[in-house]
Amino acid sequence: MTSKDRAILKIGDQSWDFPIYHASIGPRVVDIASLYKQTGIFTFDSGFTSTASCESRITFIDGDKGTLLYRGYAIDELAEKWDFLETCYLLLHGELPDKSQAKVFRENISKHNTLPEQLHNFYTGFDRDAHPMSMMCGVVWALSANYHNSMDISDASDRMLACMRLIAKIPTLAAMTYRHHIGEEFVSPRGDLDYASNFLYMCFSGESKEYSVNPIIARAMDKIFTLHADHEQNASTSTVRLAGSSGANPFACIAWGIACLWGAAHGGANEAALSMLEEIGTVDRIPEYIKRAKDKNDPFRLMGFGHRVYKNYDPRAKIMQQTTHEVLEELGIKDDPTLAVAMELERIALTDEYFIERKLYPNIDFYSGITLRALGFPSSMFTVLFALARTVGWSAQWKEMIEDPKQKIGRPRQLYTGETVREYVKEEER
Ligand code: ACO
């Protein structure tokens, strides 16, 4: 990181200068780390709309162009030409694997996909109708108890092992969460199946009838995982980094990421988008919902529309739309009414002045709910699948943060607008 230019801050007749760093692509940054020391003032950026919280080499987004790159590779190319585990390798190691590296990586993931026996008992503490995301937070957190004493996060091989364990075990945990939720026995992972097929098998295999994995459906599941694998410094990733910046256990950090992802403004949007599409029900009711979305006195928003970073079509939404069609066709689902509502809603919104002016385009969640429902998942599981896929992104970002020599504990400051110093008043005098 070298500084070629300086930014001048002028307040009254005093001025200070700060280094500007150039990104390999994307906006430059002004390094204001010494601002408080030099001037005694803080910057204010609630929601981090103009603040880079770290230096990273993993994922790049150009929100205006609608570009998403993992380690320099375009998301559409990765989703089409590579599989999820190769993408995981890329995110963790920085390069795509060659044949033998990919083989070893797959074998390692397969080797670590089982869970400590006592973790099975953990599920009995959850009500069947507990939200699957609440169970996921709990069981991923519980992994920290198993792998704390034997792990040294200052050791590179221990860090990589923690990441591998997380990526390997998360499908098993997600499938167990689903089975507990629907009141079915757990199904053990199979080493002879690929990552997505094994996950589908653990979810849908019945006691009497073994689930036979349809390769087209497994490929669609795999693509969905790739599309969700990382997304630079979003809320859940920043949560993982902030939690990890204190040196906390990585399994616990990922559990924090899962908790953050749960919210409807983040990962929970796919669940909310599908329920909105179902609530709209028929194409003729769309204008009523468009009207509500524009009404400033109505808190309703079109779920699956808009993005903090993308001010263009979310590149993942395009691939997701195509995957939705492939899945529905393979499963013989014709004339799906929710899909019809989604396509018409998208068409109307993309030509409506309100949405054009605000650059509100469909995001990945707009179509993912329809696809996941067709695959057989209840909407309460949608964010769990997102968390499963994002675990690699969180792990790679956590690892990068720990390995950054400039890394410090995250500690934002505030603009305090509360009471100034007050005298204590006795209870009888209040
Ligand atoms: N429907 C209607 N209007 C919207 C929508 C929407 N979905 N999203 C934003 N707007 C409007 C706002 O009302 C605001 O209008 P104004 O300028 O007239 O006040 C303007 O667009 C800008 O909105 P902000 O809230 O400032 O945009 P921000 O970047 O902070 O929000 C967010 C992004 C949270 C994703 C928002 O678009 C939203 O709530 N979308 C619906 C939820 C959703 O789909 N979330 C998934 C995000 S993707 C992910 O996590 C994978």
C-alpha cells in the first residue's frame, strides 16, 4: 500500500493532509487513521457508506457496473466453469487449484465432514419449531468448545485447519438443523458424493427410501453456493472480522456472522422476498404493491430489490434467474405462479421511474427463494443455505484479517449526543 497523493482537510484556517492509497481497481481511500491524533475530531459515517474498514485481496464489487470478482475471477465464469469447492480453494488460497490440489482439497473436506458425537445431543435442547437460524447460531458456536484448546490461531496450519473444518462441517450442521426442524432422524454424510449432492442427500434421504441425487439439481445447488460464497465487507463479514479482531475463537466468530446474516435487510431477505411474492399471488395485484413500495408513509419495501452496493443489476441475480428456470424445468414445474409474479414485478419495476431514479434492481434474493422452494426447502431454511455457502467467505476474510500485520482490534468511535455530566439526585427528590 503506497501513497502517491495527499488529501487536504481544512477547518477554519487550519489544514492537515492525509495519504491517499490507490486500489488495484475501485475507489481510492483517504487514510484518516491519524485524524483524531492530529485534529482531535472523529469522522462520522453511520452505516459505513464511505468507509473502508480493511485492506483486502479477496473479493471486489463494482456496484455501478454490476461486477463481482472473487480473487479477480468474474462470478458468472466461476459459477459456470468451476464448482463450489474449487471456489472455496480459490477464496482461501488466492489461486484456483490444479487437478491434484483440487483432489487433496476435496478429500480433506470429506475427511472433516462428521461432527463430534456430543454435538448430536445439542439439538435435543431446541424445540422443533425453533427457527433454523437460531439453531445454526447455537451449534456452530458449540463447535468452538470442541476445537478451542487444541487450536492456536497464531499458527498458519491451525488457521487453515479451522477454515477447512468449518467448510466441511457446515453442510452436516445445516442438514441436521433441517432434519431436527422437520422431526426426522439425522442422516450421516457420505464421502462418495460431491459437496452439494452430499448436502441434498443428508437433507432429503428418507428412512425407507434413499434419496437419489439428480445431478442437474445438485449442480444448481452447487451454483447457488458459489453465488453466495463471498461478498466483501457486508454486515455479516464485518461482524466476523470485528469479532475476530479481538483474537476470539473462529468458530464463535462465524456464529456471530450467522446471527448477523439472519436479519431481513441481509440474508433473511430471500425468505422475505418469497413470502412477498406469495402474498402478491397474482400478476394483477402487482400495481397495488408497487404503489405501497413508493409510499413514504408505508414501511413496505419490495423485498429482493435494492442493494447497498449494487446500483445496477446484481450479477448474481442474473445467474440465479437462469438457475431458477433450469431447476423448474428439470423438476417439471410448469407455470409456477410465483415465478410469473416475480418476472412481471421485475419487468414493471425496471421500467418504473421510482426504481430507475433510485437505481433499485433485483438482488440475488429476488429469485433464490423460488429456486430453493422448488428444491424442497421450507422458507425458514433459506438463510441457513446462505450461511452454509457464506461460511467459506467468512473463513477466508477471518484468516486474511488475522494474517494482516497491520491488524488491530476494531474499535469504532461515536458522536455522543446524550446528557452531559449530571449531579446524582436522591430517589425521594426525583
Ligand atoms: N423498495 C422500495 N424502495 C426502496 C427499496 C425497496 N426494496 N430499497 C430502497 N428503497 C428506496 C428508499 O426508500 C430510499 O428512497 P428515498 O431516497 O426516496 O428515501 C432509496 O431507495 C434509498 O434507500 P436506502 O435505504 O437509503 O438504501 P440502502 O442502500 O441503505 O439500502 C437495502 C439497501 C437495505 C438492501 C434496501 O434496498 C432494502 O431494504 N431492500 C429490501 C431488502 C433486501 O432485498 N435486502 C437484501 C440485500 S442483498 C443481501 O443481503 C444478499
